[in-house]
Amino acid sequence: MTHPQTADDKPLDPEQARIIARVKRLMALSGFATLLGIAVVLGVVGYRVFHSGESAAPAERTVLLPKGGRIVQTAVAGDRIVVTVETAAGALEIRTFDAQTLRPAGRLRFATEP
């Protein structure tokens, strides 16, 4: 095995060759860490770009009212849509939906005491 040569073609002693080899290993490790960091950042940015479009799609739902029921009032509360429904029996019901996905978030029924 030949040792690296300097610019004036003088052979390096073994200690100098070990130092140069160690510096090369550290440089390779540093380069690998930099490439890995760039790949992680690009991966996170790509993930967010491709998954941000899912919530932007318009949502459409059909919600069934109780037979004979009617919507009395609607309102928006934060990120929820609140719908007040009156049933055929005259009872009130409040239904909440997520404003982004229109998925049901809860139901509150009111009844009179017997």
C-alpha cells in the first residue's frame, strides 16, 4: 500500500497518513449527515404539501331529519356548525357538525319532564 504524496512528491510519514485518513472519514460522515438532513426536510415539506389538499376538498353530506322534523335555527360556533331541529312531537334537538368535514360532532336532545 502506498501512502499519499504531498504536492512536492515527498512521502508522508505514517502519522500524517493516519491524520489525513481520519479527516477524510470525518468529512464523509459530515457530508452524509448533511444529505440526510436535507432529505428529512424535503420529506416533511412534501408530506405537508400532499396532505394539506385533503382538507381543502369541498365536503358534502346528507343528514336525515326525524320524520316530521324541521330545522329551527343554524349557527356557527368556532369550528362547529350548530343546527337546532324541532321534531314532530315538539321536542328540540341540537346537532353539531365539524365545519371542515361536515361530520357529526354531537347531538343534544331536550325533553320535558313527565
